[in-house]
Amino acid sequence: MSENQSLRQAALYYHEHPKPGKLEIRATKPMANGRDLARAYSPGVAEACLEIKEDEANAARYTTRGNLVGVVSNGSAVLGLGNIGALASKPVMEGKAVLFKKFANIDCFDIELNEPDPEKLADLVCAMEPTFGAINLEDIKAPDCFIVERICRERMNIPVFHDDQHGTAIVVGAAAKNAIFVAQKSFEDIKIVSTGGGAAGIACLNMLLKLGVKRENVWLCDIHGLVYEGRTEDMNPQKAEYAQKSDLRTLDEVIDGADLFLGLSGPGVLKPEMVARMATRPIIFALANPTPEIMPDLVREVAPDAIIATGRSDFPNQVNNVLCFPFIFRGALDVGATEINDEMQLACIDGIAELARATTSAEAAAAYSGEQLTFGADYLIPKPFDPRLIAVVSSSVARAAMESGVAARPIEDLDAYKHKLNQSVFRSALLMRPVFEAAASASRRIVFAEGEDERVLRAAQAVLEETTETPILIGRPEVIEQRCERFGLDIRPGRDVQLVNPENDPRYYDYWTSYHEIMERRGVTPDLAKAILRTNTTAIGAIMVQRGEADCLICGTFGEYRWHLNYINQVLGSEELHPAGALSLMILEEGPLFIADTQVHTEPCAEELADIAIGAARHVRRFGLTPKVAMCSQSQFGSQNDSSGQRMRAAMDILNRKGCSFEFEGEMNVEAALDGELRARVFPNSRMEGIANVLVFAHADAASGVRNILKMRAGGLEVGPILMGMGNRAHIVSPSITTRGLLNMAAIAGTPVAQYG
């Protein structure tokens, strides 16, 4: 089977299985009993209807309309496929709806209409205004799309956005803005030659004029050659706006000295010899799909310094509308915009362009592993999977809508709105907020043992940007310098972050002698101490904390947990400080759930189980939550007399004697811990109400197994493990941790001991 056949089969299988299509509808409210039915439908639904009849703005409160977009097409100009009709276009429109949901959490219906007449099509779209908060027109041929959009915008009081026109224009505008910057040119002075007189091409040129390009410097060509004054063949009012008063007639004749070629036409239109006659440092946007107007390698042969963008994902600078439409609609819907105006589109351009100039996010780097994501000629616009897009772009659009007077529901606090948008993509953001706020009250020094790891470097960058903490990296300076450069990070060793070079550091003598003093009566000789402090970065970090040169150590991005724990306990352990357990916060759709002990004790005794429960309760409060601790066992309130039941009952006695101020109960099965009604049936006198949010297990295998199942099969996001009992002086992460996870751990490590409890 050829590669193309294999791809075709894979694509068809993707669309057919496990159920046909790419969308489904799910209820957002419970429908489990008669009471729910009475509220959702008759008679309760009448109350919502009457509120909307009284004030139409209430539709955004009581229905999905405020977060619902209609993707509408007649299938007359599907990208790469042409006029395939409404029904055949449905997979494309479903795909567009999926992108709305994935990237901006916007609900979407795809609407395919068998209507070739643009005015009748516009009538149908306008009739759907009560259903939707906004309309995305898609894949309608030119010039019909201009007519449909104009009529809809005039008659409808919700945003109407033809993505093929304006979405493309916005992303081209952002890429052009940064390309002009890199090439050290200006919009006011450049000459543009464009091929493609369709909706997208005209919209891109209109946008470039808004960015400062002079109309007289734009030369538009189509399949018939130059658009010139007096031409009658295949003309429309939109093309006529760019007619040049000239005797030239072909692309080959007008390309000389062009600074920017904008192609939205077809393959092979631009020849290498034409590129050779363009201005120095030419900008080539060859956006035809799947084969561009000229392949990038042909451009490089004649213009090695050219700045190139295409519509393909296998070359740098893919001009992809997904960078725009989810986020411009997100901002528009959230402020109840009545339209998407020029100010909002320009704000979208600025947001996209500025994000490309910022440090690349770790999430985007992970999604595009191996690609160079540093701002410059090969990185003009951010990648679609950069999670910062929603907050940066949508908030810019919302602000522009309010400032331009089209926002029906203005947002009072844009910073809070931006934070809320971040929470929608960074699932840990809401729960971590109290921890970050507590950490902001002191500037603690956090030493990262694996300072050369890409995740650690990106985390150090984020620590500097988002906290008041000081990161310290253990690693070789030249390696860290090279990797920061390669990953497009702003931080540099010695300037932004402190370094400890294990191969050559002036503190080496102090470090190995400190370690030897601690370990000399535990079989460690001076030579062994020297060797450990040259090769073991966890030991180095622990010694730094012990000597007061750092406040907390974070390690474990590779290696086995208890190997790291051994050195931490050797150096930092004492009668007062000893590892009590590892606590993992699992963020689930239903809410947070804490699991302990996942790492430290294989089979904790009763005293250790009590310490684990007390430590877990303390940490839960740090997240602004009220702890409800379930002591979990296969024994249910004395039903079995095995080891775990005995130890849990003894731990309960210890907790009772200590008079703990948090709710705890046990020993019980996990299902009883997570189902308050079941627990009330099997043990009516339970001291704990509702659902437990902390599960303490009698064996590490059980705790670790639950943690990993929740992470791998239930979509749980882990914060931790948090090492309890060490006074916030050290934490050991897991090798699967992400950059965001390391940043969260840095915030936990950054909490002052006085606030730690």
C-alpha cells in the first residue's frame, strides 16, 4: 500500500470509528430523575422562556446561545476540493466545529445548506439568529461570499465572520507584521505582488492596507494576468479596487523589485527566476494548498535570505486560520459583541504577532518536538497548540470590542478574565492560585538538580516570569547556554539564573566536606564524598539547602524516586524533619482528589499513616480546600482483621487522641469514601459527610496504582508528588512531569515555612 493510500485509509477510519463523525451532543445538566425532568422541560422550562421574553439578553444566562457558533456553508468553494456541494462539505464543517471546541471551548453546530443563490443563502443564515451567538461563514465561493457576508452583517445583531476571508487575512497580517520586522522594512514602503483574486486574496490585501501598505504599491494578478484599469475579463468590484494604471500585463512583468509576494492561487505560479528579481531579503508567502506557488527549497536556491511562509505544516511558518478564529470568536462571545469590527481584527493580529516574539511555551515545544521555535525568519507566528493563544488573543479582542463600543456585556476586570481563560487550558491554574499567592509573599531560592533538562530550563524561565522566586540550576554552563539558545529562551546562566557547575565550581571543597561531615560515621570516606559531590546533582542540591544557600530542592525529572529520597534524607533528615509521605493532587473533571502515600512508605505503620493523614490535611488547606480524609482499606469499618485494617484502625485511634481539627473517617473501601450515600447506608454513624477529597492508603502499591490509573485512564492531571514532612525543603517529582508541573512544584516550594504550617 502506498503512503497516500495508507493516509487515505487512516483518515477514513478516523472519521468512521468508534462512531461516525467527529461531533456529539452532551447534556450539561443532570437528567437522573423526575425532579430533573421537571426543571429541564415542562413545567420548569417555562420560567427560562419567560425571562428571555422579558429581556432577550437573558438568553445568554439561561441557554447555550452565548457560547454557540454556527458554521455555515453551501460547499461551493471547499479548500482544495472546489464546489463539492453542501452534503460533501459536512466533514469539513464538523472539523471546524471540533477546532472551536478544542482550542476555545466554544460549542458549535455545523449547518450545511443546499442554496447556491447568495441572497437566499443570506436569508437562511439571518433566520437562524435566535439560535446562535455568532456565525462563521465557511467555504462559500467568491464573489457570492461577499454578498452573503454583507447582507448578514447588515441585518444581524451578532458577529458574522467569513473565516476564509478575514481569518486568513488576520493570520497573514500577523505573519507579515513580524516578517517586515525581521526584514527591517516598513509597510509604508514595500511593494506587494499578489496572485489570487478570490475572497481570501482580496481580504488579505484589504488587511495589509489597514496595516499601512499603500494601495498604489499593490499589484494584483489572477489567472488572466494583472488586474489593470480598463480590464473587463473576470472582474468584480472587489478586484477593481486594486486595478493598476499600467501597460504591464503579467506576473513576470510586475514582480521586479517586489518586497512581498502574496500567493493564494495555485501551484508553480511563482518561478525561481522571478524570485531572483525581487527586492533584497524578499518575503514569500506561498499559501496555495496542498502545493504552494513555489516550494521553499526553490526559493532558497536563488534567495537564501528569503523569509518564507506556506499553508503547509511540514514547513516553517504555516499560515493556519486556527491561530485566529477560535480566539476572536471567544473574545467576541464573552463580551456579547454585536459584530467583529476592524479594531477587533487588528487586536487579533497584534496578539498573535506579539506572542510569536515572546518565549515559546513548553506545551508548544512539546507538541512540535524537534522544531526550532525561536522568533525569527523561520518562526513568525506561534503554533496552534500554544496554550497562551486563548488568553492573549481573546483578551485583546475583548478589550478592542469594548473600546470600540460593540460589546453588549463589557467585562469589568480584564486581568481576571485573562486569568480565567488561562484556567481553561491550564487545568491546575485555579487550584494553584492560592499557592502562587502565598509564594508571592517571599522570594525563596529554588535549586533544580537537573538543570540541563529542557523542562527545567523552561520552568526556570516561567519561574522568573510568574513568581518572585530565584531559580538555581545545577548543570554545565556551556550546555545550559546552548540549550537556552536552541529552545528560544531568554534566560542565560550567570545573568538571570544562578548556576552550580558540578564539573568545576569554587564551592566544591565546601560541598564535599559538608557532605562528609554528615556521612563520615555512615561509611562515607573523603574520596567517596568527593565523587558523590562531582556526579550526584541531588546530593549537591541537598547540601546547598543544608548550608542555607538555597531554600528548597526540586529533583527527580529522571531516576527512581527512592534513590533521590535517600540522599535528601541523608542530608536534610533529622528528628524534626523526616519524610512522612508523598502526596499527589489529581485534578479530575469531577474535582480535585488527593492520594497518599504514593512513594515513601511501602507499608506504613499506624503512626506513619496518622502522620500521612495530618500532613495531607495541612497541604489540602494550602490549596484553599477543606480536607476530608478517608483512611482506605479493603476492610470496611472493621469487616476484616487483616494487616491493612488493623493498621488503619490503629491510625484512627492515634488521630482521635490527637484531636485533629479536620474531618477523617475509616477504615473504609474507596467506593464508600467517594460515595457519601453508600457510606451512610453501610455506616450510618459516620463522622464525615459528603465525598472525601483525600484518600490515604495502607500500601504504596494501592496509592500509586490509583494515582497512575487516574492519570493514564481518567485524564487526571497531577500536581506533585509533594514530599511531606521535610519542612518544604525538598520535593521529588516524577520523570513524566511537564514544565507546567515543575512550575507548580516551584510555587509549592516557594511557600515560606511560616505559611506552610
